[in-house]
Amino acid sequence: MKHVACPQIKGLEVLFLMMPGMRTPTAMNALMSEQHTLVIADTFVNEEPSAEELADIALMASAEVRRGYPPDSPPNCSADLLVLLNLDAANILFNVLKMTGGHGIRR
């Protein structure tokens, strides 16, 4: 696993994941506000994942969120995880949220 902070957007974390027993690497973005965190997978790695690859992505991402990803989210902050069907959908959602939903995203 590798955590990467995005200096252009404060409140954005990127995590690259590959866990033992899984065949599919993945990446997640977390958009954090004061009360809530939204985690989006897969935003960088798998262009058109199969059903099996989506299952791997969902398992890895949900395990990481349960472990407390992102590590600097506010205490008692809730999180939603969205696993999207392909890279285009993930990037469209991420950009829409970045442009329209910046309310409460730490900058």
C-alpha cells in the first residue's frame, strides 16, 4: 500500500492498494470534509475491470476503509465508499465532486 497526498487539493488523499491473495491492484481517492469522508475506487489503475476484478477492488477498498483510511480524517467522521464500474465513471464522479461539491472539503 502506498499513501500519496495531493498538494493541489487539500483534503484529498490517494491510496494505491495490492493485498495478499488479491489479483487486482487498485487506487482510491478520499475527499474529506469536517463531518464526512467520501472514498472513490478505482480512480487510476483499472480501465475496464471485470466482475472478478471489481470484487477484488471492493474487498480491498472496504477493508482499508474499515481500518481507518484515510488516516487523517477527523475523529468520529463517517465515510461512504463508492466502487465504480470503470475508470471513466470514477474520474467523472471525482471531477464533478471536486468542481461542484467543494463545500466543506478542506482546502
